[in-house]
Amino acid sequence: VGAESFKEALRIGSELYHTLKGVIQEKYGQDATNVGDEGGFAPNILENSEALDLLQTAIEKAGFTDKVVVGMDVAASEFYREGKYDLDFKSPPDAARHISGEELADIYQGFVNNYPVVS
């Protein structure tokens, strides 16, 4: 949101991507920086906040705290099961990790409160 032109926004995005790669590599090792078919990193993290911590560290390290905010596409329909949201949907079912829509909204509100998340 802080770029003055498309050219600058593209440069910021590229620099941030490479900075994030370094942050991930430093914390998780070289293998964690392999990219998927859509170009994204997939380090073995346990909590969503850990991903936001990595991103926030990269934003700060790259010097873009006044220029970059985060938008999230959480794809909640992908982990909605029988009226609840399964936060551990990639593992065997665990009812303790199934939460209501209100509880999920509280988690998202925490992200907005603690990270530069705007959508």
C-alpha cells in the first residue's frame, strides 16, 4: 500500500519474497524454501501465527513496515466440517481442534490485532 508506482510495488514484492526465503531458510533449513507449483513456500509450521511471525520478520528485515500490509485468503470452506472448523484438518480428526465460527473469528481478530493484517 506504500508503493508510489507499480514498478516500486513489484520491486518491494520481489525483495520481500527473497527476504522471506532467507528468514525461512535461517529458521527451518534449506529444504523448507522449496517452492510449490504456485511459487509459495511451505515450511513445516504448526500454528498459523508462526507463518505470520515469519512474514512480519521478513517485512521488518526488508525495511518495508511502512509500505506492506497483509491480506489473507484463509479458504475456510476447505476445513469446514459438520458445522465446525477443523484447525488440524491435515491430521487425524481431533474434536479438540474443531471450533465454531465465532471462535474462528476471534482467532482472525487476534491476527488483525497483532500483525499488519488488513483483510
